[in-house]
Amino acid sequence: MDESIIRDILAQGLPTLGIDQECIPQLIEFSRLLLEKNQVMNLTAITEPGEVATLHLLDSLAVAAAGELAGKKVIDVGTGAGFPGVPLAIALPNASLTLLDSLGKRVNFLEETCRALGLQNVTCVHARAEEFAAAHRESYDVAVSRAVAALPVLCELCLPLVKVGGVFLAMKSSHSQEETEQAAKAISLLGGKLEDVTDYSIPTTDVTHRLLVIRKLSPTPKKYPRRFAQIKKQPLGLPGV
């Protein structure tokens, strides 16, 4: 891995996001560990150092620029290879991060990686999101997800975890307007309100992504989240659901 490429891109991009460049060495080491493990385990299809720096690291850290994370209790739902959770934990050492994923091998990688990076503010959890949400209702200030699931599904998995007054930050493509409209009923049923939609450019690139800020206004009814098979088959907002 050419570390200089990642270092140069981060040095250009982090100031745009208001993030201290002191975290660059840890971000580079995380990238090295990720790509090394990726040779024996499918963690990411993005392997070119420049794209790791932009599409993984800077994209993840754009969430920090949105605010509301410093000093907060945050859960990354469906973290996968650790995005956005690990970069956020590196950049925001005073935040408490829980990295949640349903695949044990990924969670093992994240535990090993966080130990190697010396991160004291991270807890890695192997669990299905709907089961964890049912057991840890309204325990977090912020839920964040870069998972590929449709927004109505993500809302049912994430909003039950958020305290009243907290937020769910959904990282989406800039072409997610229809998906957002389809999630309106689900957001309302789960006690939330779409507060803000922001398109942002990933620093040093011409790539635009979208961040949805969903505020938790009232407690989520206890019947949510449902079993995942039901969530997937009948997303909230469909007629009769």
C-alpha cells in the first residue's frame, strides 16, 4: 500500500471537514490493516489507496462535520468493515462508539483492529440489528449507518436505538429522493422527523453523497423493530403496514 497517497489526500481533505490532521497516522494504519485483512477476507471492494482515502475515510468523516457527535454515545449500525465507525472513533476520541454487525468474522476483525489502533472509545458487537435494537431501546444519542439497505428498513433498525431528542444520520447516495419519500411514513411511525437533507462533496473528489438527519421526537412504539424477515418483506410505509 502506498501510504503517501493516503497521507496526501487526507492532508488536503481533513481541513475541509474541520478535522485535526493529527489523526492521519491512525487513519493510515487502519487502511493498512483493512487492506491486509482484505487479502484473506472479503471486507471491501475498494482497494486502491486513493479511493480508500476518499470513498471510505473522508466520506465517513463527513458525518463528523455534520456535528452532534463529539462527546456523544454513537452506534454505527451495519458497520461492515468499520465505516463510518472506526474513522469517527479515531477523529472523535471523546465520543463513545459502538460498532454493530451481524457477521462474526467482521466483528473479530474490528476488535483486533481497534486493539491495534489503541482505540479506547470503541465497543464491537456481534448481533443482528433488530435483536440488538429490541434489547437496547433508546440508549444512544446518535445512530449512524452507511448500510445499503433501503431507508424504511434502516429507520426501523436504527430509530428504536435513539434517545428522544437524538438523531439518526443516514448516509445515502445523492439520488435517494424517491427512497426518502417512501420512508416518510416509517419515520413518523417510529417517532422521528426528517430534519435536514444535505448533499456534500467528498473532499478532493467530484463525488457527491447525501446525509439525512432524522430527529427522534417521541418514543418508538414497543412493537418496533419487528423480525427482520417481516421488516424486509413488508417495510413500514407500504399499504396496510
